[in-house]
Amino acid sequence: MKVGLHVQYKVVTSKDGKQLVKFKCPRCGIGLDSDLQTAGSNDICPECDSPFVVPGIAERDAVEAEARRRLQQREKQRREAQVAANARQEAQALEERRRQEEQAQEAARVAQERLRFEAEHEAEQQAAAARARAPATSADIAELRYQLQVLNASVATLSARLPGTVGPDRKEVSDGVLKALAKWTLLPLAVLPGLVMLAVTGVLGPDESEGLVLFALLLCFIGGVFVLVKTVAWANLK
């Protein structure tokens, strides 16, 4: 219980959250209560109609000061949040402008490269057209003759390394091959029947080797025919 303006009072909180000042009428002593926000204002007792001043001015001032402090705190937080949001938006805007500038620079570079390439290509086409229209000079003719001589020399070198591929060399290679065949096949064909005869008569007896002897004679006849043919071919090749 506090004393204010010669009146005892106390500040309580109602069920609905309001702060009330409870006191007694200075004249009749009836119990009264008023809202804390009305502290310091004049009022009249409903019982004896005597005027009085609602006590609790200090508590009212404290509550109002606390409310102002909280309001200022919320306002400060709101301003700080707004500043941070503005800073983020500005940073995002700067990043977007930087990205757009880079894209514009890249597009300008690509366009410049394309124009340079087109200009060089057009210049090359014009130079080629000018060279095609211009008559051949003595230097051009000399260069063509030199290239033709180099080509002929390369063909001659290739022909020398691969005989028998063109011209008369093929006839020479064919004759050499036929002579070698005729020379080196005479001896095996002539010796083969005799070797067969020796083998048959040496391993088997006279009675058992009669049929084989006939077969060996047939082989000798065939071998003789081949030897004759090869000999004639060899003689013609000489």
C-alpha cells in the first residue's frame, strides 16, 4: 500500500490485463478503483460526491516510460532491419548491373570478332578473285614447270623401285620368272620317277611290287612329258 496525495492506494492487474489503481475515498472511505492511465486526473466519489485526485501518478509515468522505451526499441529494430534490407537490395542491384555489364561486354566482343572475321573473309575472297582475273606471270609459269618436273622425277623414281609395273619391265619380269621355273623344275621332275622306283623295289618284293612298279612307270611317263614341256619353254625363252 502506497500513499499519494494523502490517499493510500495500490496498483493491481485485472484479469483482462489492465492495470488498476485501488484506493479509498478521502472523505467517506469507500473503496474505489480507476484505470492507471487516469492517475493524476480529478474525479468525484460516487458515494459522497466529494472531489479527489486519482493517485498512482508515479506508476503511470513508469508504465508510460517503459512503453516509450519498448516503442523506441521496436522502432530502432525496425530501422536496422530496413537498413539491412536496403543494403541487401543495393548489393543485389549492383551485382545485377555488374552481370549485365559483363554480358554486354561479351556480346560486344563477340560481335566485334564476327565483324573482323567477316571482313577478313571478304578481303580474302576479293584477293582470290583478283588473282583469278589477273593473267599468269612468268613467275607463276616457272613455278608450275618446276612442280611438273618434281612430279615427273617422283614418278620415275617410283617406276625404278617397282620394276614390272609399267611398260617393258613387265615383259622382263615375266621372262625371268618363266626361266627360273623352267630351270629349277627340270631336276625335281626328272629325279622323282627314279626315286619312286627305288623306294618301291627296295621295300617290297618283286611279286608284291608289280602294281606299284606300273604306277611308278606311269609317273615317269607323266614326269617326262612335263620335263619336255619345260625344256621347250626354257629353250624358247632363251
